[in-house]
Amino acid sequence: MELSLDERGRIDFVLTLRRRWADTVYPALRAQYDADPAGTEPVREAVHRQPAYPWFAFLERNAQKMLWRDVSDVVAAHPRDAGTEASGPATLELDPNLELPDWYTDWDIHVQPGGVWRNDASADVYELGAKLVMLGVNDDYTFHRAFTETAVPPGSYRRIVDLGCGFGKSTWPMKRAFPDAEVIGIDLAEPCLRMARDRANAAGLAIRFIQADCQATGLEAGSVDFLMSSMLIHEMPRPALIATLREAARILAPGGKLRFLDFTTTGDAFRDLAMAEHGERNNEPFMPGLLAADVPALCEAAGLAGARWVAFDERGGGRLPERSWPKRAEWHFPWAVLEAEKPQ
């Protein structure tokens, strides 16, 4: 869309504010914490007493709210034309009887007003915001292509399933990388799925999109060779996570592989606290629970084998060989890949 000078200025302002929060305020808070003569334990109290902490916490939440407000205003001023959906090979299967779970609808996740599931404008806001919140490093979905290129084991896959596919940004690269596979995207949000279908059709990608709960996909047992998700499981309460892992074990074929791109702890107490509190300030209430959970053990209990976390560098390097992240001074997400497989 063509933005006006005022719209561009508003978005540039909030993005610059977020960058300074990430590359200036966060390192300042870290330096104060490391130099605290009173010590750095217990970590929460030590971080909260630093002079930079109120600024860090305030800017994190309020810059996010400013971003979504600006994006919502832009989308309202530039609505999509009705009836312009592209036809093509992608399909969409909606479930008119699906009841969205309360844990999904009770929160404006990411502080996006109204969430992603209410109407078509919600999907438009999410699509534009999903690029902007990455601070310019994911404008052409490089992030998701890096996952496909580095975290997906080479092989011949009959069926690939993307859980929590949203508007398709993680699903499209899989179809391009594995054109002979049946690729399925599953999500709860009907508006996002319609957008995913339309974007796939515009690109000529034969992807099957299904509205379903990841805890009960409706797919046949043992029918999936590769199962993936991107930024999904930190949005789930523990019971839903456990049910999703059990469903993963059910639908995976023997030898089938699971790769979930999400978050885990790094072992750095300051960094891990900042991430847990990010969940609290960003309306992602289940993130602290995921960080505290032994997810590989949950995988094993669900019937998956070889479960482990490995690090992921979103700047282009993608999957890293071990659970070891590059040292960086600025705020950044501790991206990681959960790897497991269905026993033969």
C-alpha cells in the first residue's frame, strides 16, 4: 500500500523508538545490573531496582501499543477491495462448528487490539504488524525462509503440516522448497486463513489450509512426514501444549520429524528474566510457563523421541548446531528450534 507522509512518519517514529529501546535502553539496563554492588541475585529484584528499568519496561509495552495503533489506522485508511481474491490452486476448509478456546480469545495477543481472529481487518493488521515488529529484518520473510533452508532436514516428504500457520508466512516457503509434497496449513483464525489462501493463490502455490485446533487436527494417524510450527507453542497454556504434542505424535508417521521454531531459556539469568517479562508486558501470558517447562520431557511423554532445543539466529544464519546463541548487546529474541521425531 502507498502510505501518506504522515502515515510513514508515524510508523518510522515508533520503529525508531523500538530500535532505541532495543539497542540503547536494554544494554544500559544490562550494564547497571552487571555493575550493581548489591549483587545480581535474586535476579528479578536486582533488575527492578536499576535506574533504567522503569524506562525499559514502560517503553517495551507502550511502544508496542503505539505500533499497533498506527498499523490499525493505516489499515483502516487503506482497506482491501472486496471481491479481489485471487483464484488458484490453494484451498481452504473452514469449520463452522469450531469453538475458539477461551485462552485464545481472552487475550489481545501481542497487544494487537481485538486479536487476529475477529474480522478481515484483523488479518490485515497482523500481516503489516508482523513485518514491522521485526524491525525491518523480515520484510520479505527472510526469517521464515531461513527456517526452511536450515532447520528442515533434507528428504522426500509426502505430507508437510504447518501448525498455527497464521496468514501463511511460514507455509509458503515450505511449498516452494518441497513442491511435490502435500503442504497443509492449520490455524484457528478464519480471517488469517482466508488471507493465507488468497496469498498462496496469487503466488500459484497449491497449499491446503484447514481451520482446526492444533490439539485435534482431524488428520489421519501416521499421515504426516514433517510437522512444523513457527511462534506457536509459547501462545498456549500447558494443557494445550501437552495435547498438541500428543496430537503431533499421533499424526506423525514412524520416522516423521517435528521442528517447532519458538523460544527457550538461554541460561543467562538476566536475559531469561527479560524474556519472561516480555511475555507479561506483551500480552503473551503463557510464555513464562513455556520457558519454565521441560519441553523435551513433555515431548518424550507424548511419544516423541530425541527431543531437544537448538539455537536459531534470525539474522540469516538460521539453525545453529547447538544450544548456544551468538553474543549480542542489544535486545533480541532467543529463537530456538525444538527438534524431535516419531520413533520407527
